[in-house]
Amino acid sequence: MHIETSRCIVRIFTMGDATDLYKTLSDEKVMEHIEPTYDMGQVKEFIKEAGLCEPPLVFALVWKETYEVIGQVIFHPYEEDSYEIGWIIRREYWGKGIAGEITDSLVEYTKSLKGIHSCVIECDPRQMASKRIALKYGFAYEGEDDGCDVYRLRF
């Protein structure tokens, strides 16, 4: 998968992305309601296990202006006819509408996939920004699964 928005590129990770991704995954505020922060070894293992597997579970989120990896995009099958989408974005890029831009692009991309009829966003109940984005883009609250709120957009 390769998606371009007006400001970002979503592409497959390379091991060379580890230093940039570390800036995101080592930030306590970014990871507050996700999971514990990562050290560099964990970032490299994460890229290998989740980004370089086949098919990838996550993709690099690249800021076009600098070609720096500013986070990750979650995109993988969720159920037989749906995909989970999501994002983890470096803190200095918060409040710029990037998550919405990515969500919109991922939804459109998912609609083009044969046999897929919905997108799902899962988030910790305390992740208010993620909830706002899900609702803004037409996702409906579906309930809780394994401690996460689940929002679904059917098409």
C-alpha cells in the first residue's frame, strides 16, 4: 500500500525508519493510553514484526515536507469483511488535522478493496481525540472489546 495525501505519505516501513519512529514511540504523552513507551531495540523489533511482515499490520507515516517518519498508520484486516485503521502521530504534529486527513484517505482506500464493507477504529476509552475523529468521519460506536472502544463505519 502506498497512499499520498496533501501533506503525508503512507508507505511500507524500512529498518532505516527506526530513529524517526523512536521519536514517536518513546514519548510518554503520545503512548499514554496506548502501551508503554518503546526503547530503540523495541522499535526495531516492532518494525520487523509488524511493519515488515507480510502483509504489514502498520505502515510508516511520512511528512512530505521533510520526508521524516512522524508516526505509524495501523491498517490490517480486522474481520473477514473489515479493516482496522488507526494512527500514532508524533506529538509536535498534533492539532494539524493529520489524523483526519489519514482517516479520510484510509477509508477511501478501503472502499476500493474487494469484499470489504467496513472500517473499524479501536481506542482506549480515554483517547478523546481518537473518539472525536471516529465520530467526525461517520464511525458509529459499536461497543467495547478487550478494554477498547470500537467504532465502525459501514459502506
